[in-house]
Amino acid sequence: MSCKGCFIISICLILFSFILFPLSTRADSTPNEGHSSLSVNSSVPADGQTTAIVTVTLRDSSGNPINGHSVVLSDSSNSGVTITIISGTTDGNGHALFSIKSSKAQTDNLDVADTTANIKFYTLGKITFTIAGCYDSPPGSTPQLISAFAKGSNQIVLTWTGAASPVSHYLLSYGFTSGQYIYGNPNVGGQGTTSYTVGSLSPGKKYYFVVKAVNGCTPGNFSNEVSTIAGGSVVNTPTPEQI
């Protein structure tokens, strides 16, 4: 074989090595929800001062960390929450850091958006803000209202699926407008309670109901909303925002 032929073969091998090697080791720049994660203390006092550090880790579909992407952390369900950016761009380990605090006691879903890749992960993690000095764990799940029917002219009977432990009692809220609950009962029974009769209602008036489980001093999230007319029948409506 001539030296010219050897030279051409060598050049081809070098070119192939530059083409194939990066493709075999290059990380995907698109974050994968199954491999990405959010880490934060599960319970934080809702005193408006105590902060928790939130670590967001972005990884691709192969589990490789994604570096240099801009990240936004949001909590759309809590009007009392404050989120501060510590490091909004992922580092070599795929980490972005935030701090979070709240003056409102509830369990919140945390959403993460990668603005570089234009992708958002809903409920990548959760955090529970507890009443200051309260360290009771939140209920294990959210109850679901399944029926409401009139009993006579001024009573409505509600039934719901029970929440998972731990639960100490249920709280009922209701009002005349969807999403606006001006009446209620803070304790309608213990963990095994799955029905309640609301009395002293105005005949012919339409009422909107939600229920939540509570464990000690830590509330869970409100259920779906149902509405019915005193003396009428149930009408289901979409789940309201967590309160």
C-alpha cells in the first residue's frame, strides 16, 4: 500500500474517532422527570421566618446531570409562600438551589421549570408548612367528596372517602359561592368518619362544600368541591386550588 493510501486511511480513522466518541459520551440536554428530583425538608414551621433549602437536581434520560440550565421553582397553591433563588443555574452535578418559607400552614406541591429546555415538571416535590410549634405529620392522603343529597328542606348529607393515616379529625367548609367558604365545622369526627349532616340551611339555596383531613395541628388539602341545593340534588364541580 502506498504512503498516500496510508495517509488517507489515517485521516479517515481520526475523523471517525472525533465523530463517534462524542456521540457515545455526550449527555442529553433535555431533563427527564423520572431521573430528576427535588429534595427539601418534609415539614417546616409556617412562621414566615423559618426557611428550608430546596435542592433541584436535573438529569437526562440516562441519569447524567445537566449543567448550565436556568431553573425556576414555583408554588402556585400557597399565597403566603416566599421563594428565593440561591443558585438558579444548574452546576456540574445538575443542582440548583432555592430557599422557601411560608406564613400559611398547609401542604404544597412544588413545580420546577427548566427555562433553558422549555420544560416544566409539575409536583416534582412536596413540602408541608406547619403551624409554628406544631410538628404533627400531615394526613396521608386527601379525602374525596362522593355524594351530597338533601334531607328535608334545610339539611344536606355529605359522604366522602376517608383519608389515609394519620388523621385525627375532619374539617368541613361551605358557602354560597364556588371557592368561597364562609361557614364550616372544624371537627366533624375522627379518622373513621366518612359522612356528615349539615343542618340549619336555607331552603332553596345552593351550597358549595369541601372537606379536609387534619392530624393534630397539621391540616391536609381540601377535597374536590360538590354543590347542591337544600332540597335538591348533588352537582360535582372541579377540585379547587389547595387552600
